[in-house]
Amino acid sequence: MTEAQNRTEGDVNLSRARNEWYAVMDDPATVSYLREDEEHFLHQSLSTPCLDVLASCEGIYLTDIQGKKYMDFHGNNVHQLGYRNPFIMEALKKQLDILPFSPRRYTNVPAIELAKKLGSLLPGDLNRVLFAPGGTSAISMALKLARIVTGKHKVISLWDSFHGASLDAISAGGELDFRKDMGPLMPGVERIPPPMTYRGPFINANNGDLPYADYLEYVIAKEGDIGAFLIETIRNTDVQIPSQAYWERVRSICSRHKVLLILDEIPIAFGRTGKMFAFEHYGIEPDIICLGKGLGGGIMPMAAIVARDSYNIAQEVSLGHFTHEKSPLGSVAALAMFEYIEQNHILEKVEADALFMQKALEKLKSKFPIIGDIRGIGLLWGIELVTNRESREKAVMQAEVVMYECLKNGLSFKVSQGNVLQLSPPLIITREQLSEALRILEDALEKASTLV
């Protein structure tokens, strides 16, 4: 398998381009810290060895120990409201002086208020909440609850999906980097192709992405005892945006076959798409929704599931039981996050930013033939580089050139599927900052276009 063929979820931290990045580092302190990091941490794909050594962060910027600033268009999807948001920081400082931790068997006012807030924001009878210290744990709780509610252990998910890194989450997920060499995983998982509109197995179909929904019903009918369908409402990593017809068909299929629809909105909720929750774009309701990342305001690890009221039937089972389950600090951070979004009209701002991004990126697409597709919603955008629609081999290398050129000039983002540039800036970003980032990106695309 070639280096290009091996690219799946993200950029590779042991590629030739990464080694070239290290080779031009001339700061002794940075080189020393990176070597220490390599010596003390277990190495893993997409992580250690690391890119750089950070010293501080603020707003949309990360700053390394040399003082170099990066505009962060990745942020592991926790930075919706920017880094060190003063409003959230102040709320956390106050809570630290009162109740920083709440042991199990006790509740606390911030946790109760957050549970109530989530229930008030979600439709219908989606009002039963469980908290967890991370999104992977939220997926685990949702899968457990689905088994209890339906009496069935089988689940359908999508190829190339990511739902977390624990054994049960990678069993349900479809991303190879997390499953390879792991041996036996959780049984009962069936995977189907993700809905795609540019490249994919049904790309020549006349009815858009509806064949992907038909495939779901086919597997449900053939398998016979499916309890849940686990899926991102909009795929975050390479920005796959299903159609209205797809989601209406999926919701109907799940209801008809009594399959729980579990939506993973861990990376995309809280304004990323211009709505508080991505499913609001489609007018559907999940049966269980998984939330996390930005829920902690970019500071605290915080996640949750919200399920239908009628699913409160697991009193004799520990679905979560995490040490930091009803975290007062995590709850306060989340409540401050919601208050900031509402007070500062962030959703309306993101909708306006989306129009700006669409025009700017379409302009880049018309200029650079290596851009095969532009797709996005809110402040979540994907730029797919291709040699042609059937091949991405050369485009994988070009994507790395673009990424490292942007890093050199102070713009950080993620590469997904080897050839998709994913742009996910903080929602507080100014129009001037967006314009500057796009200028850096344009210069990098110019250089990548010269590759033979």
C-alpha cells in the first residue's frame, strides 16, 4: 500500500512531508521539547509525534513557545467560541471557589440546570440526559441504552465513520486507523456506505443520495434484528452533507422498522452548522443524540446523551457511572457556552459567514483545477482535491503540500480522507480573519498546483 493509499481519517504524522516540516525547525527549545514528547508518550497515529509545542491560546489563535501564532481551523471541534473565552472563563473561576467536583450519589445545581437546558433546546420528548467526560463515553452509553430499549444488540453504522476511540466505539465506527490490528471487536455491527454526492459507489445514480438510504433499509430487512442506526447528521471530517430527501427517508425507515436513530453530533452541534443542532436543518428528530467537544466551552471535557423520556427504563443498569459524570465545572462551562451563543447571536453570524465562505471558496474552485469539489454549511467546509473525479493519488500529496504551506504561514487545519481540506474555524472569527485565512490558503493552493 502506498503512502497516498494509506491516508484515511487525517494527515499522517510520519510522512515525508512531516519529516520535512521538522527539518526546517531551528529553535533548540522546540526541538528539545518535541524529542522529550516522543520519549515519554506512547506513539500513535494522528498524534505523537507532534507538530509543534504550544505555549498559549486566545480567541482563534494558538501560540507556540517561539511566539508564532496559528489561526486554528481545526481545534478538535471544541473551540466553537474560541480559546479562553472570557465569559466562560469567568463562570468557571466562580464555580472553582464553590464546588469544583461532585462525587457520585450526589447531584448539584449546575448539572441539573444543564440537563434542563438541553431538554428545553431539543424537540419532542428528548429530555432524559446522562453526562460523561468525553464523546466516546457518550457513544458507549447510547449503544448500551439502545440495547435495553430495543432488546436487540445489532447496530448499523457507516464506513469511514468515527465515533470515538474506545473498543466499543471503534467497533461501531468505520475508520480503519482505529480498528487495524485490534483483533475481535464488538459483534453485531453492520456497515453501509456513507451518503456522498461527489465520489462514492452510487455517484452515477439519478436520484442523488437516496440509494444510500435504500441500502440502509435493505440491510435492516436482510439482517432482521437491528436495534440502532448510528450516524453523524453531517459528517464532520470530510464534510459530507446529506440531502433533505435522504434524511426524511432514513427517519421513515428507522421508525417503520423500530430501529433507534442515534445521531452523533459530538463535533458539529452548538452552532457549527448555523443551527444549535445539525438535525434542525432537516426537520427530523433523533431517538438519541450524542453531544460533546464544544459542550465544555473549549475548556472542560464534557459530553452527554439526550434520549426520549420513554427510554428511562435502565434503572438497574449502570449506563455510564463515570467519576466525573455530573461535573459542576463542565456543567457551568456548558451553560455559559449556551448563554454566550444566545446573547451574541452567534447562530445568525454563522449563517452570514457561510454565504461569505461559499462565494470565496467557489472563487478558488474556479481558479484552481485541482479543486474537485467545495461543500459546506455554516462554518464547516471541505475542499476536495482530485487529479480527476476517479483518482485522488496525486491529490493526497497536494493536500499535504497545502497543509504544510498553510502551517508555515500561520493557518492550521485538518486533512481528511487524505485529500479533503477541512476548514472548521471558531464561530467568533471576524470577517477580516476569515479573509486573511483564505489568502494564506490561496497562496498554498498556488504552490500545490505546480506539482507535477
